[in-house]
Amino acid sequence: MIRRFLVRWASNFIGVILAAYLLSPNVALVAETGSEGYWTMAAAFAAVLAVLQLYVRPLVYAVMGPLTCFVMVVTLGLAHFVTGAVLFWFAGSFLEEAIHVENFLYAMAGAVVVAAVGVIGSIILGSRER
């Protein structure tokens, strides 16, 4: 369980920094680039996002069970990206002093960047315990 969290956190950390770089100024870490506060805010945002992805997302899917399944089938899985964007947006609103997200479309773009880095990170680091 801790290994999954650490892999998710590390992937999110890299993904958040990449998203802030690619989508700047619409998705931006508030502190000055390269400062100690910048790295601290990126780490904090990545940790909050990891907790939301590991614990809140499965809970939402479980509570919304049949509706979630129906929506995923109808949208061909695109609703999963919307869920990721909502979590990204929520983490951004939870840590308003850490990151600025302009609007929901940029939250969606940031979530896609973080998800892509997360897939690569899971492949490289391995998120399954053996």
C-alpha cells in the first residue's frame, strides 16, 4: 500500500511539474520556479492528488456503481478523464496557495499530462507489490 502511494506520488510530482511547464500560465505553481517553495508546493499538491486518486476515486466509483459503469460504457471511457480532471481541480482548490488552475479545461489538460506520466511511472517503477 505504501509502495503504491509512493509510486503514485513520484509520478504525480513529475507530472505536476511537467503540466505546470507545458500549460503555463493557465496551470501554474504559485511560487517562483526553482525556489524551495516551488518544490514544496509541487510535492504537497502531488501528495494530495495521490491521496485523492488512491482513496477518493475508488470510493466514488463504488458508491456510484451502476451509474459509473453505464457512463463509462456510453462515453467509451472518457468519463474516467473527467473524473481525473475533477480530482485535479479539487486538489487545486484544496491547495489554493500552491497551484493556480485557470478553468476546467486546463484542469482536464493537467489531468491528462499527470495521467500520462503516471502510466509511464507505474511501468518504470512498478506499482504492484510482489
